[in-house]
Amino acid sequence: MARNIYAEKEANVKRTWMLFTVFVAVVIGLGWGFGYFYDNPAILLGAIVFSVFMSATSFLFSDNIALSLAGAKPVARRDNPELHRLVENLAIAAGAAQPAIYIVDDPSPNAFATGRSPERSAIAVTTGLLQKLDRQELEGVLGHELSHIENRDTLVATTAAVLVGFVAILADIFMRMPQRGRDDNDRELRGVLYLVGLVFAMLAPVAVNLIQLAISRKREFLADASSALLTRYPEGLASALQKISEDQTPLRSAASATAHLWIANPLKSKEIVSHLFSTHPPIGERIERLREMSL
């Protein structure tokens, strides 16, 4: 297990650089297309600057962006000493730095972790999670999220959430720009470029799902197993996942771009195809694996 976790850390760092490379290439490609379409070479230069800027921003500030999108607020030790104590004990047991703790005011039970490194990380839990889980169940969820941080899952997950969102925004901008540019001699080529942009904008939501799936759903299994080893009580997380899956309260801050960050898919009522495009493995399978560890 230790070797698998170490290998997964290395793989997640490589995935992050792959995402940066793909993002820069896509934005530069869009910049070239926009520049040709509107006969303005400055657009390509702007796209290059923008792609570099957004890649740096996503690496440095993706954790703050994810927390902001979720409406998460920091919680002081005096306001919830038990939550702080649980996270602190788990961090000590894992030999890890203690992450910052945030609370999302939402009745739906859920949680996520974010941060580019264990030293700059945070765990956010909803008020619904705190109200509906007992201590051992909450410990299992917190162990799962701490494992994501230690396995470097949060680096690639939060970076993906920011980058794919901005690619979708660029496609939307293209859709709203007026159809004008070069003279009629290039009308056919401009028409092709506009059609490409139209298709790209229409497929942007699917692209978001595919990139999130490329991050790999096996990271959830790995974090589940890591939490079970850390807490030495697999049933705690298994019971928590059971309660979370049975609770149908919608998460108000749920968004497709950040759905993969949460411990359970927050888009319960919005799933059209149950598992084909899900960012999470089936909870039933996760629970079964955890309970097999208890035997």
C-alpha cells in the first residue's frame, strides 16, 4: 500500500503538469484561431500571456478559488474545538502538517480537500456533515480528505477545476463575439473556424467531465483505503458514505467544474447517466471494499 501511495503521488504531480501543458496548448490554439478570424495578431499574443497567467494562478491560488466557489468559511478552534481536535489527531497520526479547516453552511452532508501541497492545504466540511455523522463516521471522512492531501490528489483536482472552467469561459466568449473579420476571400475559412468554435462551446461541458474522469476515479478508492489504515476503523468511513449516499438534500454550491473535489458526487439530482460520466466510483462499491477491509 505504501508503494502504491508513493507512486500515486508522483503520478498526480505528472498529471498536473500535463494539465498545464494541455491548457496552454488549447488557449494558444484558440488565440490563433481568434486572431485569424478577426484579423488581429494581437489576440494570439494575448492568448499566450493569458494561458501563462492562468496556469500560474491556478497553481498558486486554486485552493482559494475552490473554497470561494463552495462558500467555505474558516472555522476557529474556539468555535468548533472537537472538529479541530479530530483533524489535529489525524494529522499527527499521519505525520502530516495540519490543514486549515473550513465549514460550508449547507445542510447536505459532504466534504472536500484542496491545496497544492500538504503545507498549504485545507479541508472543508458542510454543516450537514457535522450534524448527521457521529464521531467515528466524521473521523473516517476527515481521514479520507487528509489522505487526498497527502497523496497529492488535491493539487491536480483543484488545478483541473480552475483550468477547465476557464477553457469553457473562452468558448462562451467566442460564441458571443460578432462574426466579422477578414474580407470575403476568407469567408469560407472564417466559416469553418466559427463552426469549430461553435462545436467547442457546445462540447465544453462534456470536455469538463472527460478531463475530470482522466484524473482517475481510482484516487477515491486509494483515499478510502488510506483513511481506513489511518483511523484503523474502515466501518467508520463505510457508514459515513452510506449516510451521505442516502441523504438526498441537494448541495446548494454544487457545480460540474468542482464536483470531483467532494467526497461524494454533489450533483445527485442532476445526473442524467448514472455512472458513465460520474466523477466518482459507485458508493456501493466503495462501501463494499471498506467492509472487506474490516473482515
